[in-house]
Amino acid sequence: MDKQELHRQLKQLHAELQQVELPDSNERETLQKLAGDIRKILEPKEDRTQHYGGLSERLREAIAQLEASHPKATMLMGQVIDQLAYLGV
């Protein structure tokens, strides 16, 4: 696995987050921030590593909030966390 795989997973997660409907404003805000973070990483730049830093923690927080109500999105978040860990981020 490599950064290309990570970006494939991030694209898949971003697409899933765009489909999630949340009536709770706190959950909605969490996902909007997360989607923004992912968007920054997916922008074509030479060095994206600076954006990876806190992504794992934000994903873990989102999983804790959404695990019961949005299992597919949280499963994808878990995969991204695993990929980040594999890459040493």
C-alpha cells in the first residue's frame, strides 16, 4: 500500500461524506471539517504531508460520534486510519 492507495481511500471517503445526512449540527460540523481536511489533502500539491498530521485523530473523533448511525462512513474512516498508520503518519 502506498500514498496512491491512501488517496483512493480518501476520495471514496469524501464521496461517502457528501452523501451523509445529519440532523445534529455538531455531527454535521464535524463531518464538514473532516471533508474540508480531506479536500485539502486531495488538492494537487507537491507536499501534502503537512495535512496528514491531525487527520487520524479527527477521523477517530468522527468515528466515535457516528459509528452507530453511519457504519459505512465509519468503516471507510477506519480504513484511512489504518492506511495512515501503515505510512507512518
